[in-house]
Amino acid sequence: MKLSSIRSRILILLIPLLFVVWGIFSAIVYDMTQEELYETHDAQTFQLARVIAQLKGDSISPDYLEDDHVLGEYFIVIRDGDGNDIYRSTDKVKIPQDLRPGAQEFESNDEDWLVWTFPGQKTDQLYIIGVVIDEATELAEQTIITVSVPLALVLVFSIIATVFIVKRGLRPLTTLSETLQTREPESLGKLTTEKQADELVPIVNSLNMLFDKIEDYLAREQRFIDDAAHEIRTPLTVVKAQCQVIERDALDDATRLRFDNIIEGVDRATHLAAKLLEHARAGQDAHKEITEHDLLPVLQESLAQQAHAALDKNVELQLLQSEHVAAVVDPEDLGAVLGNLIGNAIRHTPSDGEVIVVLERGDDHIQLSVEDSGPGVPEKYREKVFERFFRMPGQSSSGAGLGLSITQTLCRRNGIEISLGKSERLGGACFMLKLRK
């Protein structure tokens, strides 16, 4: 029997344990039942010895009496044919004169007695033996209790032991389930079959095959988006180039308006194609190795790239706590994340507003915050803004609705925790990034 099997592990632990439990509690039942029967047998033996001694004109020495030699629960009477008692073991019980042969019941001294009357074969004497009915009932009850209590303990202990053993035997399945639950959505690496139970190996192999199929499907989707974005950008570039050579001054007002709408539509389509391409590339290289890098050059470059947009809108852009801090991150990915967040902050901040980037060092992480003085994001939309193509109702600024989705994908790839809240400094939105040290 292989120990790598869940079934064999459970059986190897459970069967010997049940034998041990059965043996222990059988010994307990035997000992308790034997003790109860011995007490009853001792009491009856004493009554017999006492009768024999009295018939010989003697009595039993009290030094040999024990607590279980109860005198009032049994009696023996020898009665002649005229109804006279030749011998009585006790005078406390009033015995009827009209006893018939066989078993019958009567009441005396508030106790119910069961009496057997046996006629002699050679004489006309009657031999009468009585016992308190409660004594017989008590013996039966004690026997039942003696047997049932240990069996109940066996049942309870067996249930507890079975639950424990099954839980221990199914631990490989629980471990596999926990491993799958803690996996990130983009983590499609193969599960190892080493040290797996025999019953789980086919499941793990099937899961690995499924992961491979999902990974191939996602790769095809990303390639399609990549190729489509490339194919779309080329004709859009040609259309815009052709439109730009047209002399706007030679057009009438209505045609010039339609011409401007065409240019705006082409620009939006080009922006969307660029974002789709960026989104496809963000989902690639999910398993590349990431090492520790200095954050300050990345921050400075990101702010420099957005400085022109901030200047055009008269938005103050600054970096607080500028110091050399290292974190585990890919510099290009972090640059793209900061570019999206700072660009969004500038776009949604009104003129003469303010956008700040804050760098803070924690005990076990580095925190980056991008805050603005814009209207902020209502709490009910703070999770939805990371969805693809989502735009808040009433939003007037242009955009494809992909920037924050791309940002979240890049953060997951780098193990960065991203969250959205309200800026206490400026009153607008506050995007917080927690980077690993």
C-alpha cells in the first residue's frame, strides 16, 4: 500500500486506531460488568451461607461482611404443609400465606417483591425465595449503563478521531486548494507534482494543461491587440497626414468644422490605438525577473516628462521628500505607472491647481503618492476606475479609459499595491503605491 495515496494514509491511521479503541473500551466494559455481577453474586452467596448457618443453629461472623452484602433485599422461607414457617431468614417482610407454586409479586413494607415458591418432592414443605423487584431492575439498569456508557465514549472518541484523521489525510488537498486561492490572476505557472498525493497528480496535471491553454489564449489575445493597434495606427497616420496638407483657410466655415471633427476623431483613434498597444505590452513578460532599483531618477524623469503638460495648464507640479530610496521594481514599468497617474492628475486638475508626488519610507515598504487638487473620485467609483474603458459619468476630459487599467496591470506585475483615496493635503484624488523594499 503506497503512502503517497490519500486513501492509504487515512486507512493506515484509522484502522489501527479503531482496533486500539475497541480493545481499550472492551476491557473497560468487561471490568465494569464483571464488578457489578460480582457484587450481586457476593450478596446472594452471603444469603445462602447465612441460611445454611442458621439452619445449623449458627450465624456468620460480621468480620467477613462487606458493604454490598445487603440483608434486606433477599429472603428465604421454609414452610410446612400446615402453613407454619419452619425457617425465616428475616422477620421484616410480611409474607402472604396463600402463595401458589411458581413466581408472583406482592407488596410489603412499601416495597415490591418477586417471589418464587417451590414445593418439595418428598415432603409437603414449600421453599420460598424472594427478592426486591427494584434490585432486579437495578441490576439490569446497572448492566445497561455499564455497557452503554463506554460504548458511547467509544462512539464520541471514534468520531473525533475520524474527523482528525480525515482532516490530516486530506491535508494535501487543502494545501492545493490554498495554493490556488492565493495565486494572482495572471500567475499561470505550472504546479509541481512532487510530493503530491497519488489522487491529486491527475488533477494537478489537468490544471497545468488548463493553465497552458489559458496562457496560450491570452498570448493570442495580446498578439491580436498588438497587431491590431499597429495596423490601425498606420492608416490613421496616413489620414492625419493627408488632412494636415489641406489648407484650412481655403475652406468655408461648415467644411472647416467638419475638417476639425475629422482631425479630432483621428487623434482620438490614434490615442486609443496607442493605449491598446500599451495595454497589450503591459500584460506581457509577467514572469520577468525584477530587482532592486533607485527610485529617485525614475521620479525625476517622470515629472520632467509631464512638466510641459503642467506648464500649459498652469498646474504646479512638484516632488516632496526627494531622496535616494531603493525598492524592488522595474524602472520602465514604474515610469509608465507614474506617467499615467501624473498625466491623469494634471488632466483632471483645474488651472492654477497643484499636483504633488510624495515619497515616504515605511518599516517594510516604500510608499509613493500622487495627489492633486482636482474634484477627486467619489468613493463608489474608486474600484471601477481601474476597469478597462470605464469613465466616470459627467467626465468631460478626453481619454480612452485604459490608462488606469494599464497602471493596475503593471503594478501587479511588480508586486505593487495600488489604492485610490482622497488627498488630505490637496482635497482631490490620491493614488497610493506600496513598493517592496
